[in-house]
Amino acid sequence: MSVDFGSLEAALHALDLPDPETDALSEVEFLEHVDRAWSVCERFDLQTEIWRGRILRRIRDRGKHHGQSRGGPFLQWLRERDISKSQAYGLIQLADSADELVTEGSLDPACVNNFSKHAFLATAKATPAVQQLVNAAANEGQRITRHQVKRLDDEFTAVSSNLLPEEVRQRTQSQILPTKVVAPLVKELTRLPKEQQEQLRQELAATPELDAVKAATQTARSMAKVHDAALALSTLQDCSLNLDKATGEAQRLEVLGLLAEILRHAQQVEQAASQLNRSWQRMTDLHERLWLESGSSTPHLRQLLETLESLSGSPIRVSIGSLGGQERRHVELTVSGG
């Protein structure tokens, strides 16, 4: 394999970077020059990343072929070049995406340079229908940016998703409703249980207006936050709580945001309590060992351990300092159970 350094040199020469001290160019013209230069660099950066991913894939696969466990030589190769494992697999994924778009898709290999790096990654993650649209534009010589890929993805999502009522899809196809507003709604609806999806669909079918779409998006986002946080809370797992009805009541009172926020803080409290319990158990064991090792000949060490008993015993007594000039506050926590 040979690398065409001539094309790289020609491209770099063509950058024609403007003199930052020249007054011959306006600010707009200066920025246009540097934007073009940046785009050229980005194209070569993409090609380099793809080929590095292919190289890394070969090294990884050779280790697999020889039955080497845990990728020993592969990981050693990465360490010698100061490449993290996550970075390496990211490059391999990029190479896999390139091969899929070229060999299994409709992208002309010579047209890869029409993509910015971020646009290429976005295309690889898009649906096959969007990939076809983007590849066709690239094959025609159009410059592909991440913004274009996102716009096409939003348009396809907004006019094709079965999560939207027919009334909204029709108004989107007729460009009455902007795709950039409808697409986020679809994204939030996918996170909801079917019952809540159907509820919002019915509401939108009755009022397929722009403000209603925006309101439904915010409602769906809050519902999803409530649902995800509730599922993660151990406190709610052992009770006969009807989460859907509780969410519906919060929606009726227009306090879904507050409910999502309190559940988020409840998660943080549970996580903090779990971490506190692990640290407390470890501290208690260490306190006991150190106390047995000390004796009358270590009065200062004993005094330190006695002071720490407020944290290693139960209840735990923690000083949290003063608030707003008030007197010093303390918190007591009881640790129970095995």
C-alpha cells in the first residue's frame, strides 16, 4: 500500500492561509479562508482515523486468530504507543462504519473526502434511509457537514415515526410543523412506556399545533426522567406504588418537573447512603485494628482514635459547619442491619 503524499502536499499548499496581520481582507473574508483550510484538514484527519482503525483491527484480529487471551500483544502494542483501549476501539468502530458505508452501502470510496469527520460519524449512526440520502449527496460531490446529517435525520424521523399521530406527520410533511421541533418529540416518546405514549398521541391528535408539540415534548421529557429515576430507586421497589397514576396526578397538577427533580435527588441520597455504608464499615474495621495495635505508650494516637469514634460508631455524628451565621450544626445517622 502506498500513500499519495503528493495529494496531501497539494491540498496543504492550496490552504493558502491568510496573513493574520493583513488589512486587505475583511473579517468575513478572513474567516472564510480559515474555514476552507479547516475543512481540508478535517478531511485528511478522517482518512487518517479510518486507516488507523483498520490497522488496529488487523492487530486485534491477529491476536484472536492465534487464540491469545485478553488481547495481550494488542494491548501491549497500544501501551507502547500511548493509545488507550477506548480510543483504539473507537477507531476500530470508525473503520467498521467506513467499510459498511462503502461496501454495504452506496457510498463511493472516493467521496469519503466530502465528509467532515463529525458528519461521517453521524452518518454511520443514522438509519439506513438517512444514510442513503447522505451518501447520494456525497456521491454528487456535495460537502457533507454534521448539521446537514442532523437535519436529514430530523426530517426523516419527523415524517416517518409511528410514535406520532397521523395529524402531526401530515402537518410536518406539509412543512406546517418544523422538523427541528417534531424530531425531539419522537426522541422523548421512545423513552416512555406505551400507555404514556398513547396518552400524548391522543392529546396531539386533538391539537396538532406547534405550541402543543413543544408542550408535549417537555411533558414527555419529564415523564421519562420520572420513569428512569423511579426504576433506579431501591426505595420504590418494595412498595405497591402505582407509578403511572402518580405521574398522571403530577401531570394534572403541572408539577412533573418537580417530581422528576425530587426523584433525582432521592437517587443521589441513596447513592450517598450506599457509599457511606461501605466507607463506614471499612473505617470501623480499621479503627478496631488500630485500637488493638495501640496502647498506653501512644496516648496521642489513642486520643485521635477516640475523637474518630463519633464517625466509626453508630449513630454516626457528623459536623456540617454553620449555615448563614447560625450556630454549628450536626447530623446523626444510624446504621442498622447486618
